[in-house]
Amino acid sequence: MFCKTRISSFTNQLLKLQNNNLHTTTIRNDSQKTEKTINQVTLLGRVGADPQKRGSEEHPVVNFPLATHFSYKYESGDILQRTDWHRISIFKPALRDTVYKYLKKGQRVYVTGKLSYGEVKLDDGQVRTASTVVADDVIFFQGQPSEN
């Protein structure tokens, strides 16, 4: 009974997410069974550099780095703060233009989107896997932090 209840609860949560128009897609194919998937990222952090335009006229993109961090305490009492850097890419025209025009290094932003992976060829010919957050929305929280 416990498993059925948990599965039913999880299924209900997924249905609620689908009804809220999150990133879920159903593909109907009678010969195959399909399942729902969710690819959703939410980040709150500080912009590491001014946004840059990349791509071509037909396929423009705006990118910027976003820093998030967390702190943890050792048994000795020492506190360590770890910073993670995320590459944010924006393809939506209106959002792309707004971010490029108004977002500046140091601003605090809330980003929602989906995680995407690809390959990047470096100048020396090496190929590396790169991850990026393809932003659906960017909410500006405040201007640059004040210096004390």
C-alpha cells in the first residue's frame, strides 16, 4: 500500500506540474510507450560579467556567467564558502534584448530555464563537454552591490 500511495502522490504532483505549463511534452506514438520528463533549473545568484551577444543574425544568443554559492562549516569551526559558476544562454528575442541592454556585472538575478549540454571546440582542437542553462525567464532583483 505504501508504494502505491507514493507512486500515486508522485503522479498527482507531475500532473499538477503539467497543468501549470512547465517544460513537459507528451509525444503520442501508438507503437511506443512514452513517459513524462522534467528539465527545470532555478538559480538565484550574481552576474559575473556583462552579457555578451554571440551567434549570427539568424540565430542570435546572449550569454552571461552566474555565480551561486553555499557555505558549510567544518567540525573545527572553520567556514568554507564554495562558488559554482553557471553559463546562462538566452534565445527568446524580447528577453535577450532586455538582458543585453539592462543587465550588468554584479547584479542579483533569479533565472529559470532548462539544462542543456553540448560540445565546445577549443582553440587547441580539444573538444570539451559544456553545460548551459537556457533561460526562460530572468528576474532582476537589484542593481550592483553597494561598496561599504
